[in-house]
Amino acid sequence: MNIFHRLFMLYLYLFTPVLFVELSLLLYYAFKKAPVPSETKDPKKLRLYHVLSVFIFRLGKIFEKLGICNQIAFVRFVLNLALPGKEPNLLIRDTKFEQVPVRIYQPKTPSAQPRKGLLYLHGGCGIFGSNRGYERVCRHLARGSDLVVVYVEYRLAPEHEHPAQLSDCLTATTYFLNHSKDYGVDPNCIILAGESSGGALVAAINRELIKSSTTPKVQAQILIYPFLQIMDLSLPSHQQNHLGPGLTRKRAMKLGLVFIKGKGDDVERLMNNAHVPESMKTKYKKWLSADCIPEEFKSRGYKPPSPIPFSKELCELTRLNDETMLSPILDEDAIVQQLPKTYILTCEYDLIRDDGLLYKKRLEDNNVSVTWNHVKDGFHGFIMFIDIWPLEFSCTKNAFEDILKFIKGL
């Protein structure tokens, strides 16, 4: 099928009454039913964000069915539309650590002593994310705390199977720890930061660094609404925030399956924990269960999931026993006890809120220093809107100020 044929089909499809009605109903439903927290100061903006999120993924699926492009490619294209503009106060350059592409943000103002360094690992379920999409986040971190920020452009799934993402990030981190002086950074003052699935990468890298006896260790880790486990997918936050805003439960499950095996089916069974054998549920119940979540976070309703038959096939697919599958909550106490100072940001209206709460408890139970910021009107993805006027949310700036305060206090 040549490009003209495809465009003609697209034209017919987009302007048929059926598609018009379908998309109109979709947008109307998404806008009216958008789960908007009563605490938010930006209800209209949040509704718009939710609607656009639903619309972009739906339109991407239409393009995929027409053979124009696949859904993932379309979403990546949209996310890369951001135009960051000029930055007069920072020296920004692209290079490679070993074979891993990175982008470095350095303050132009001379410093009398080595600066702190921060490696930033983006989210996006290992499928989405680029230096263009996270440009404003990295710039704000570098400007706001006068440190050197390194953005890691790790390989993405499904083109590159897991654990390629972890391998790239570990390679880049190890290189920076060993060559930080070349970039004006104190090797004893390096921070690892990540949001969403990037938080899982951060925690997994720290695990690997702890196991290593030769690599320098990081000073602190910053986890922004982190995704930290794939074992219990029916926690209170999964139920309370299954419709978003932004990240819905079904979409998260589908993306997770795409990350693991390249396609997203078996969602219903996965959401009900059919992939977890009873022996594993019993073994990790002390660390990972709704019983470990404070009662105040169940006030919006929680119903323990009904048991369903165990699926050996789904268990093997999710590779629960594989440490590289990024469930750092399940790390043994001997590892957890050696973790660096930790900053955790959680959001009340985030699908994976409870991952952060459970990890916080694990760290505190093992006497690891934890700074916790719970954003009561926060939602998954809100950090991405920093310095994007007029789309920036009220909670975004406040959250960044708290993160910068933690960095400066190290």
C-alpha cells in the first residue's frame, strides 16, 4: 500500500460520520467523567489533560488499524512536539557515556568547588520518553539547584527487550560515578533521580551498586511517583484511581505487557493478580499487600480482590522471580539497609501511589533516611508540565520546590 493510498484511506476514515460520532462521544465522555480531585486548583486544566491523554492513545490506535503507523510511534511523535526554547544560563550538549546517549546540562556560571551531579532517568514504562520531552524538567533541575544534570537516553521497548533499559542506565551511571570530575562534579555528591518507571530503574541501579564492591555509591535517590513492583496490581490506589486522571489502570497494564512481550493482552487476569502463585503472595505479604497501606489511604474505598485461578503461563510471562524485572520492593533487607538517603514523592490521585507508600515503609523499617512528600491534589505525570505555561499545574511548581530543597540540603 503506497503512501497516497494510505492518506486517502485516512481521509475517508477521519471524515466519515461514524468516526466523527465515535470521537465526539469519546471526548464528551472523557471530559464529563474525568476523575478530577476536589482539592485541585486547576479542574478545567486537569480535565483537558485527561481528555487529551485518552484522545491521543485512541487516535494512535486508529492510525495503527489503518496501517499509517503504530500507536506507540504516534504517541512518541506527539510527546516530542514540545519546543523547549532557548536556555541562556545552561551549557547543554549531547554526548555518550560508553555507548549510551546522554544529554548534559551544566550551569554556565563558574563554581569555586565541584558541583553536585544528578542523573535523570525518565518514565514512560520503558516505551516512551526522549530528551526533547524531558528537556524542561532537566533544565529546571539544573537551574534551580546549580547542579550538573545528566539525562540518560536509554533504549526503549518493544524494539529493545528488557533488560536493555536497565543495562543502559547502569552503564551510564557507573561511567558518571567514575568520571564525574571530568564534568566538574564531586564523585561523593551524585544523585539518582527518576519518575514513574524511571524510579524503578533508579532503585534497581542502587541495588546493583550495593552488590558491587568496586563502584562508588550514589549520595541519594529521588523517586517521583515511582512504579516499583509488578506483583500486586490490585492495591487500594489501583482501584481508587483506575480511571486516572491521565494514566488509567487498563492502559498501564497494556503498556506493561507491551514492555514485557511486545503486545498487551491478558489485561483482566493481570489486574486480578492471576500471575502470582500463592506461595509468593504468602512470602512477600509482610512487605507487599494492602495490609501495609495506612488506613487513611483507603478512605476513598477499597475492596480486596476476589481470588481467581492462578495462571502459570502469565507467571512465566511476567518473570516474577527475575530480579531485573524491576520490583525493588521485594529486595532483601540486607540490600535495603544499604540504600542511600531517599526522597519519595507520591500523589493521592495516582494509579501507582501505593508503590511509593510501600517502599517508604520498607526503607523506614530498615532505618534508611526517607524524605516523603505526598501531593494531595497530585496525579501521575504532573511533573512533566514544569515551565510549560499555561499548562503548568499549581502542584507542579510546589513539588519541584520541595525536590530542590531536598537536593540543596544534601
